[in-house]
Amino acid sequence: QVQLVESGGGLVQPGGSLRLSCAASGFTLDYYAIVWFRQAPGKEREGVSCISSSDSGIVYADSVKGRFTISRDNAKNTVYLQMNSLKPEDTAVYYCAAADGYSGSYCDTSGKYLEVWGQGTLVTVSS
């Protein structure tokens, strides 16, 4: 069964850190760009970050630049999103998705070419 499973969400105080994982099963992540999205209650989905299939292309939304880091471990078939200096406005359900259609060195958070979605993991930033 082809699927992505996110984990690592939870409750954290402002200024804290979390690391989200996006683990693939049934397929190999190597050939896909991976995109992280988030959706807060009552808001539209927002593209947070992406990493190209070759890892040479990485994009961050302005809202998370300098605080979040995306990375990939092909041996574990997993992509990570390290989130530091978390703010209450980072509270959302975070989803990862696999995109097939970009060149190896490119990705974006537009939502194109998405083929597999995870179920999401909730991140709550609150004191």
C-alpha cells in the first residue's frame, strides 16, 4: 500500500522546537519532491517547504524561513521538517505530500504534481 505517514506533532510552548517526520511505505521517496503543507483552523492551506528529488532544490515560505529546515534520509525513506523558534501562528495540521513531475533540482509549494498525501499531524504552539 502506497502511503505517507506524518508523525512528531504535539503541543509545544512558544520558542520551542519540534521535528516532524514524513515516512513513506510502498514506494521510494528518492524519485519524488516532497512538500510540506499546513492548514490552520479557518484558514487556507499554506505551502511551508519543499525539497527536490535530488535534494539540491529547497524552498521555504517566507513565514518559516530561518526557523524551519527540511531534510531527507533516503536510507530511512523519510523526510523531516525541523521546526525551531515556534510561534503560536505556526499552529496547524501539517501534511506532507509526494510530487512527481519536477526536475531533480526543482520543487515548489504550489501543489502541482502531488500524487500521495499523508494524513497530517497536529502542531499546537501555546503557553
